[in-house]
Amino acid sequence: MVDKTVQSVENAQPLRESIIGFMQNHGEDEEKFLQELEQIARSEGDLIFPVLLNVFTQLDFNQDEAKEIWEGILKHRKEMSDSFKRQVNILTAVCDYFLTIKKSFNYPKVVELKVFEEANHFSKCDSLTGLYNRGYFEDSLSGEISRARRYDTEFSILFLDLDDFKNVNDTMGHLAGDFVLKKVSNLIINEKREEDVVARYGGEELVVILPETNKVNTIIKAERIRKKIQDMSLVFDGKKIKISVSGGIATFPQDAVEANKLIHCADQALYRAKGEGKNRICLFSIDKRQYVRIDFAGEIKVQRLGKWVGRTEIFAKGKDLSLSGILFESENPMEIGAKIQMEAPIPTKDNSIILVGTVARVEVFEDHYDIGVSFVQLQGADRRELSSFLKVIPAS
């Protein structure tokens, strides 16, 4: 048996948007609109009725009550039309039904659909950036968790925070800060997929829900956003502004299965990104000891997994190393998202180990590239070997 609560959480917003779309498309042909509603009811069931009534009245009813009321409204509309000897529109029938039969309106107000939807938009969106607000984000996160549980899928959240944003406000004023927030928000909106939810969590904190997206794909997308924000050309009141962003990623269900804990995990990863120098994206890991990082100047052999154009193996110079990833210097560029295999002299040059990771960061310098690789799935003997080299005891 389908859980109606889970179903309503998942389907209410798409249903609402469909109903509003039909109202806009068939505003002059209510019979066509009613036919469309019948088709939705056949596919979605009784969930359509509470959503439909909420669109018209902003009142909440359970499914059984809403179905009974809607059938009563249609009957009342027909009786009114027969009495007046002309077709009565649906909105008139709705208002008269609630005023005279089911007296739910004490102070009725009839508004245009456009005005109502604008008010509804502002109730769930941040007025400065145009992103969704924190309340809408929290509702969306709960819905995404319900959907992921039901269909056994994963998803990720990306927590972003503008680096040194206070300096912009303090040195150039709050109008400059507002300008930066708007520009960054617009950039993220342009980068997101249709199904992603982007919200302003508070102040200069932004958060993104990425449905059906694992850690690897999330860090690839996050890194692309980070790089574009870093490269933004911002000018306010004739003055240039440079801005960067740090981010933390957490994934359901690997990191947490509850909304508040998932947010906390992403926030912890963000805190780590700030602590490691800002302008970077970090993954959350339940093993906090993996944050141990050491300078690592050994030579490593790098090979692209999958199709490789040109040389099959290159040599690079390690810079630093942790259980979460490695940073090395290379004369050759690599695209973000590339999966690579690395042979590193750990614990010694004559006794090396093989590490596999995903390119998560690329920085361009005059004579080399800094390549950041994330060990998203470092396990087993490789993890123990690397832990021993770092003097870290891996979690059991």
C-alpha cells in the first residue's frame, strides 16, 4: 500500500504546477480545464483534490474531504448555471460554495491567479537574490529524502559560503555586498540543472540540493561553480571586486539519513574547506582523522583510466597528501572529472601503492598545473597503507 504522506510530499509541488499551467492555458475554456483535471485524477488519484482546492482557496483539506468538496463544487456550479440559465465560472462557484454551503470563508478575497502566484513566489523566495528561502529549502530537502528512501536513490547537498564576504561589506558598503550576492546567485542559477534546488540559507550562505547525484558528480559540478565564481569580473561603483567561495558536500544516505544531520555534515565539510585555505570544495567524511594532511614531495606516475589521448603515462610531483586526496604538480592539464590511476612511492620509492581517484580541481600557473584529486572510495589495503604512512589509524 502506498504511503499517502510520502506520496503527497513528493507529488504536491509538481501537481500544483500542472494545475496552474492548465489554468493559464485554458483560462477561457473551463470545460477543457476540467477535462485536463480528470486526466490528472486518473493518473495521480485523490491527491489532486487537496492540491486543487489549495490553489483556489489557500485552505488545506485531507484527500477524502477535498474530493467530497470538489464534487460538491461541481454540483453547485451546475445548479447555479441551471438557475441563472448561463454558464457560471468555476471561481464563482468555489466562492459561493464556501460562503453559503461549507462556510469556510470569513473574509473572502478573490484575486487574479497572476497576483496570487506572485504572492506565493515571494513567500518561498529570498527577495534579494531570487533564490528559494531557507523554509522552502528545508521542505524540499525533506521531500527529497522521502523520494530517495522510496526509490532507493542517492542525492547530495552542496553548502557554499562566500569567502571574506564581510570585507566587501566593511570596505565597500552593503550595497556592494548585495550586488555580489545577486551576481553569484545568478551564476549558480545558470549552472544548475532544472531539478536542482538552490536556496539562500542565510547571510552569504547558499545551499544546493542535487537529486540523484553522487559525491563524484557533485564535486565536479561544485568545482565548476567555484572556478566560475573565482573568475567572475565584478565591478561596482567603478571598483573591481574579487570574490571566491568555499563549499562542503554531503551525500544521502552515505553521510546521513536525516535532514538536520545531512546539513550538519555538509557544514562540517565547508568548515574544513575554510580551514584548509578557502576557495576550495571539500567532501564530508565520517572519519575526521582523514583531515590529517602532510607535505608530500614524491614523484608519482599518473595514468588516465579509460580513453587516453597521447602518452599513456606522465610523471608528476606530489605537493600534499591526505586520506581524502592528493595535490600534485604537472606539466600536463587534466579535465575536471577525469578518473586517474596514480602510482605513489608509499611508504618508499621501492615499495609503492596504486591510488585511484577523480580530478576535482585544476589550477593554472605559468609553468605548470596544480591537480587536486579526490579519493572518493579509498578502502581496504590501500587505505590501511596510506593511513600507516600518514600515521593515522583508520576507522574500523
